[in-house]
Amino acid sequence: MFTLIVASLFAALLETFGGLVSGRVWQHVQVLVIGAILCPGKRSASAILRVMGQAEERRFGKYHRVLSRAVWSSLKVARRLLGHLLSTFVPSGMVVMGIDDPIKRRKGNRIKAKGIYRDAVRSREAQVVKVRVYAG
């Protein structure tokens, strides 16, 4: 009973993303998404197909093409996911988000501004690592 409830809720969640890809590709996307959730360890397309019981699939390349060639917008998927998360967890009220801009290490004649910044990834509480950044 619990498994059926979870499966129906998950199917409804996946359907919110259904219109973002074509019908033929959508079937493969569902297999890849469910397999990625169930797959332990490294989540390659081959590992996902093995978990989904399709290791013997003769035309497994079609699943790889979903990620490399199929026409879909990751920005639209992210926007729809954010909207779904907000409507689920924050149905009313204000949402405050923090955005972290990664340090870009670039050089060149057209780079105008530069500075020295704290590198949050390599710094620790006891040792602060600073990096020279040429931002443009």
C-alpha cells in the first residue's frame, strides 16, 4: 500500500516536467530519473540502466542521447523545479535566497577589474587562503 502511494506521488511529480521534452524522449527521461534515484554509487547512464533492469537493452545509446543531443532546456527544468519546491514548502510568504558567486580565475588584456578575495573553498577556520582574481 505504501509503495503504491509513493509511486503515484512520484509519478505525479514527474508529470510536472512532462511538457519540457518530446513524447518519445520523455519515456527515456523517466527511466533515467528513476534509475538515478535508485542507483547506488556512481550514476552513469550504464549504471542507471543496470539498476532499471535494462542492462541487456540493445539500443542503449538512445539513453545517452537524451543527455547529449535531445532538445531540452535545463534552465526551464530548474525553473519548474524551483516553482514546485516553493509551492510545496513555502506556499505563502517571502523567500530569502543567498547566491554565492564562484571565484573566476581569468587573465587577459580585456579584463578590467581585479582584486584579492578570500577563497571559501580552500580556506579553513585556522587558515585563510586569498586569491588574486581578474574579474571582467
